[in-house]
Amino acid sequence: MSRDNKPSPPRDEDDWFVPKLFGIGATPATWQGWALTLGTIGLVVLDMRFVEPRLTRLIVAAGLILALTAISWHKTAGGWRWRWGTRD
């Protein structure tokens, strides 16, 4: 149950993220979601440190972030849409 006593959206075992309470997007809800998020951050940091030239570095980082966004969008319970403080 959420803070306003409304039930959260049903979550399948395949859902790794839950929708944000305000705005659009999602936050990790399972170890898989956290592993994907932290792994992506780690890869972006390594990319920024070791990949040359700068254009290649930016393309790789953009690809990693785009992949994280696509997977989290697909694995979010209830989908992505603008929310105004309810988990309906």
C-alpha cells in the first residue's frame, strides 16, 4: 500500500522497476533493476575514463543510457506516463 492508502499497481515477477510517484520514469524495485542501473553507471564511468576519442566516448555513453531507458521502460510495472502523486 502507498502512503495515501491506495494499492500499488500489481507487479509481475518480470517487472524490475516501479513508476515514479511524481513525473515520468521509474525506479528500481528488484535486485535485477538495481544491478542493471548500477552496472550501467559503472560502464558509463569506465567509458568516460578509458574510451578515446571524445565523440566515440559520447556515442558509447548515449548507447548505454538509451539501453537502460529502453529496458527499464519495458520492465516497469504499470508503464510510463506522467504521474501527479498517485500510483494508479
